[in-house]
Amino acid sequence: MSQDVVADALNELMNAIKAKKTSVLVKKHSKLLRNVLDIAKESGYLDYSIDGNDLLIEVKKLSEIKAIKPRYTVSVKKINDYTRRFLPAKNYGFLIVSTNQGLMRSSEAEEKKLGGCLIAYVY
């Protein structure tokens, strides 16, 4: 386990998907991870619940969710370049961007003309 809680939890989730499991129990979580999962939950990719210190994630229609390392800092003009780099097709999934107004999808960041750090991608 490394110091990056988000990357570790998303790797556990991807390993569970590859093993054909529908749920994962994550022992170590943070507010940033929960915010990333909230954005994926709003889109219907997964569902999660917190029980004390444990985080139970249930997969719905998720193909892939991964952390972006290193966390590139991008301007509004460059978000589309990274979208083409990390996502398999146009209008298929989204990037999660950390802006000064909080975490949001890349499309929302472009609409609000905000740049930020790339955290993860989901499809």
C-alpha cells in the first residue's frame, strides 16, 4: 500500500472487477476518495456505503475507473487533449478534475472555464 488512498482504492476496485466480483470492501478511505465515488455514483457507475471505518463499494455498470498519476495540472484549453488521451471514445466516460470550486467532471469544468488537477477517469 502506498500513500495515495485514492489510487489504492481504485486499484482494489479494478482488481475486483477483473475477478468478476460485484462488491469491494475498502478499509482505508478519505474525503477525496468519497468525493470521487460520489461523482461516479451520480452517473450510475457504482454505489457505496460507509460502515464505521469500512467503505463497501458495489459495481453497477463500471468498465474502468483509475487514478491519473502523476496528477497533471491542466488549463481549460488542455482538458480535451487529456480526455482524448485517457478515454476510449468521444462522449464515453469522463475525467474527474480537482478545481478551486471542488471536484467535478471535465465537461462541467470546461463549461465553467476552470482548470485544475486531473484525479481520475471513469467509463
